[in-house]
Amino acid sequence: MRPGMRLARFTVCAALLLGGCELPSGQIGSAGAQSVIVVRDFRATAQTRVVVDTSFGFSLSRGEPGVPLHQRAAGLTRAAAFGIADALTERLRQLGYTAIHADAETPDPTGRSLIVVGTLREVNEGHRRRVGDEHAKIAADIEIDEWGPGIRPVVALHLDSAQLADDGIAGPTGADTAALGIAAARLGREIARSAVEIAARSGISRTGR
């Protein structure tokens, strides 16, 4: 690999990377008694593989070292976890469902609902200097569960953003236009497609129906 285009690889721990990102068991929420689709931020584990583009690191102060690689790896993982869940939640709302991006304060659902959880397997920043050819990717294991109350697993998926075709939907804007943010958004929208199919079979109706 040419100088300046090296990638650093890390195996990262959820406790280091996500801090308070993972929600306590049972704290997955709903508003009122309506059916909802609850989305949690994705988790990292000790087996999560993070690939950092070392050619893109820099410091704002001349002569000073840039951000340490382990901190960049942590930031990439947090961004991927949030980006997938946020894009998934937004897409479900666009399709007419009551969807909640859960946090630690969100109470249990009170009606029949779906819960989406996931584990990051790979977060690859790609080559950020190759605009349009970055090859950033995110791979994750996803589980969609029914809540009735009580959890019943329905389907387990393994998705890799690099293997997904362009869905024709406009991607994120602003700070999230980096290739990794686009990969997270595409993965989230693909999960939404599966969640909608399961919602139809499970009697989870769209808002106003």
C-alpha cells in the first residue's frame, strides 16, 4: 500500500467506545399504548473491527500530534452506531410508522411493538482522500424482536453496507456526508425495509390506520 494511504486496524471494546450508548435492559420505549417500533443504538463488542484511515489524521497546531488513533476509532464507532439507528428511525417515520430512537430514559412499550437491536462487526472508514472512491463500509448483525409485552425474537440478519445496492434515496447532509455516514444511513434504510415487512405480519400499523 502506498505511503499516505495506510489504514490502521483496531479491535475495540464496547465499554471503551460506546460508554453510555448501550441502553439498560428493559429501558426501551413507547409513548402511550400505541404500537411502535423501537430502535436502539447499535453495540460494539471486543470483536468489533475498526479500520481507521491514517492518511487523514491531522492536528490544528503545527508540530503537534493529531488525534490518537484509539480516540478516532472510538469516535468512528459511536458515529456508526448512532448513524444506523438514526437513519432507521427516520426512514420508518417517513413510511408512516411511530418509531422511537430509544435512550436510557425511554420507558417500556405498553402495546404490541417491535424492537430493533444490533451489534457492529466492522466499521471501516475507507480512504477519505479518494473522494467518490472511499470504500467505507459497515457490517452488522441485527435482531428484530416482537414485544407483547415480553420479547420474542423474530428474525436475525447480517448486513454489509458494501453489498447493498444504491436505494435511490438521498443520503445524509452536512457533517454526515463523509463516506462512513453514507454507509450508516444506507444500512439503516435497509434494516427499515425488513422491519416494515415484519411489522405488517405482526399487526404493527402505520400512524393513523
